[in-house]
Amino acid sequence: MQDRSARHRSRSAAAVLATVSLFVAAVLTGCDADRDGTTKGASAGQRRPSARPGPVWDRSPESVAAVGDSITRGFDACSVLADCPEVSWATGSDTEVRSLAVRLLGASGAAARSWNHAETGARIAQLPEQMARAAKEKPDLVTVMIGANDACRDSAQLMTPVADFRASFEASMRQLRAGAPKAQVYVSSVPDLKRLWSTGRDNALGKQIWKLGICRSMLADADDMSAQAVARRASVQERVVAYNETLRKVCAKDLRCRYDGGAVFDYAFTGKQLSQWDWFHPGRNGQARLAEIAYRNVTSARPPA
């Protein structure tokens, strides 16, 4: 029979061993957590909060800056060969268009807290400078529509190379992040220039305006259906598709950037949506459709597929 001291030492050792066992079990259980932040085998009431960050995208931005080209300036929407920024899909004040800024901020809010830094004729190489100006406004949201002029050159051979297009867009994003690191970016796809040619070529007046030099790589000799002309238009179309893929990929690398999923490229503009002067740029109705697409994508809970 053990004496009292021996029995006491035995009970103490057993207690220590039990404590160590419980500690090891707790550590192993803590390391065996599911990917959603809960612990395997834990009941619903014992779920641990997820360590994932919340959604970055704010569906209700309170200020908007726009960068891009003639479409965002409302070119040829009000009069021939002239800007009309009041009908811009992004920041315009026109009540028929109801721009993205108006839809988000209301008319008075848009007037006070939206800025249009787009330039008619701009190509992607000019975008970094526009982004730097936009960043100075400290906007909640920056809209981007660029690339049509990189494909719309005097000849298909002069189109901006895809590698250069990518480098300029990446530089643009760096410029924005340097001045406005938390600004959200909504990137529109480049419109389908071939579809615009196909739609506008039925209008005799529009084709006369095209002869002044609008997007010659696509629109020159609009009725020429020779193999050479068909191949030229196809090469422009392929380049636009490549530009859009570049916009998508670069945007995807930034947590606060949302690409439109090709919505503008896919939109089937009709004569009703095109400028009544050049039958190529969006008119008031077309600008309103662009505003609808942008608002739907900016306020969506999920980014476009």
C-alpha cells in the first residue's frame, strides 16, 4: 500500500497530464479551421468570425471624375464636329441623358462633385496625364472610356500596338493610385467599331461626314466590300477585342477597379442611338444608353461576368 505522500504525487501527475492533453487538443482544433473561418466540428453558435476583408467596392460613390476620349466629351451629339459635354454619359447635366453622375449624385450633387477630364481625339498614351488630373480631385469614382482612337487611325497599320496600350493603361492606373489610392475605377469596354460601321453606312449623310477623316481605318471607303477592305476592317475589329482584353486584365489586378464585362462592346447601337451628324459617335440617346450600362454595373452587388 502506497503511503499518503506517494498517493498525492500520483494524483498531481495525473492532473498535470490531463491539463497538457487539453491544451494540445485545443491547439490542434484551432489549427483545423475550415477555409470559411469556422472550426471543424464546431456548432453554429461556436462559429469563429471570418478573417476575410469585407467588399472593397462602394456602390454609392459621392463624387465622379471622367477620363477618356470624344465619346465622354459628347462629340457630335449636339452639333457637327463639336464637343457637347453636357450630354456626356459620365458627367453630363442633360435631363434626357441622365448621366452616371446625375443618377448617383442627383443633379445638384453632379454639378458640384463631378469633373470631366476627357479629351476629344485622346488615345491611351494621353490617359496617364488625364488620370493625374483626375486624381487631384480626390474622387470616389473615376470612369474610363478609351481606346477607340487607338484603333481609329488613318490606316490599320498605325493602330496602337497592344503592348503599348497595356503599358499606357498600367501607367494610368499608377498615376491614379499615386494621387488617389482609394478611388474606385469603372472601365468601359471599347465600342464595337465594326458594328458602328455596319449600322452607319446605311446613311448617306453620315458617309459624307466619314469622308472628312473620321476613323479611316474602319470607315474609309464604307461601301467597299473587296477582300482587302474586309480584311482591313477585320484587323481593326481584332485590335479592339485585344484592347478590351487588356483593359479587363489590368483592371482585374486592382481591388478597386471594375470592368464592364464587355457590355459597351456588346451593345447593339442602332441609328436611333447614333449622332445625326456623323452616324458613328453616340447621340443623346446613345449617351443615355451608355449611362444606363454604367449605372447598372457601378451599383451592382457583383462585378459583371
